[in-house]
Amino acid sequence: MLKDHQYYSAVLHANHKAFWNRDEMYGTFGIDRFFDADEFKVTQENSTGWGLKDKEFLEQSAEKLKKLPQPFYASLLTLTNHFPFEIDKQDQLIEEPDTSSDLLNRYVTTVRDEDEALKHFFKKLKKEGLYDNAMIVLMGDHYGISEAHNQGLAEFLGKEEITPFDTVQLQRVPFIIHIPGVTDRAPETIASAAGQVDVRPTLLHLLGIETKGSIQFGNDLFSGERTPFAVLRNGSFITDDHIYTKNTCYSRKTGEPLSDMSACSDEKEKAEQELMLSDKILNGDLLRFYKQ
């Protein structure tokens, strides 16, 4: 859809292009340019874990962004704040917490490193003249810590245990939209339930692009007509009032299970319907029949 509005598109990820078959996938999706590890200066000193350290990756990425045709859409995938959360001692800006999970302890330090990398990236965008006319979106594509580390999570959060309710809450990821001269003057937090399917319509509407008539599951987060709702792949779902998981309906406010399961019955139907439609589209390749 962005291509229809003369946007150039690029994905930048300092990892091997064959991983997840991305060298083929991005072209199939209509992405104009994919910058993989071969197009970055990667050394033993500036890399860790899966590839380039985030500060170095974002620094080199900004140099590539300034050469792209404008307007452009660019997706940058960072690596330091990703499993296995490895960080060199000289890059560590805070002390590790003291929990029974070494992985969780490392995770906390890489989150802080990500903050620092983003600070430098914003400065670089300003220096290269890419900042003022940009819409910058920061988001995570999945949870940080798996259930295998629930004991460490409980210690870190000061809880006796991680309940199924907590596990769903821990699926939350950041979604931050920054528009220079707009969001810094009048910042707003949307606390209602939303999912990653809501990202596309929200961003397109902010760009002034009409989505009426296109196929989508999500809704614009700024729409007053939106019903707060997010469904997870395992059938769990979240609304402003309830969380449903493992055949139990919880109060979102208290975290306690409700004795009356009917409180979640209508929402459960909606969740099952959305997952069914998603499966039909993906497994049946139904979009091949779609004509704009």
C-alpha cells in the first residue's frame, strides 16, 4: 500500500539473509531493498550474539538511510536485546540483577544498552537531516523472557510466582510512535488493549493513507470506534476488562479468576473467529483471490 503512494521500502538487519528465507521473502512482499550482514561492516569487536551490536548497527544504518529515495519506509531489526542477551563487559551500563536466572539478569542489561543505542541513533538522524520529517516507531515483535525463567522473573518482580495471568501480561511489547514536533509537544499514552494487527492501520492513518476497502484485522488506535481487544496465537485474549487464558477468565483489574466464565464468552467467540480467519488466509493462501 505504501508503494502505491510512492514510498520506497527497505529492511535492514545485520544477520544472515538466508535466515528465515528472508532473501526470498522480502522481495515477495514487495520490499525494494534488503540490507543484510554482507552489507554492513561486521567485525569481532563490533558484534555479539546474532550480529552487529545495536549502537554500531544503528550508526551504520543511518548512513544507508540517508541514501535512500524519499519518501521511504525502513524497518530496522536490532539484535543485542534479543536472546541470548549477550553483552560485552565494557558495554554494560548497569549491574545485573541478582536472580536465579542468568539469562534474565543479562536481559536487563541489554535493555539498558538498547536505550543508549537509540539515544545515539536519534542524534545521528538529526545530524543527517533525517529526523525532522520522520515518523519513528519503536516496537518489539515478541516477548522477552520465556516461561522457562518464571522463577527468576518472580524474584525480579517481587512476586511469589508467575501465574497464567502474569504470563499473558508478560507478552506485552513496547509500541512507541514519535513524530518530531508533534508527540513531544503533546505526548499521549493509550492504555487500552491492542495487538500487533493494529499497527498497520494506525500508522497508515497517521500518514494520511486511507485503508477503507483493504483487508485487515486491526483498527486505528486513535479511532474512537475501536473495541480494545488482542488475541494471542494460543487462543488467549486480552480486553480492557478481562484476560482469558488456559480455560480461565481473569479480571484484568485484580488478576483474580472469575467464577462466572460467561464474562468472557462473547470475547472468546471473537478470538476464535479471528484465529480461524487468519488460518484460512495463511494456510489457504486466500489473498491470491483478492483484487483491489
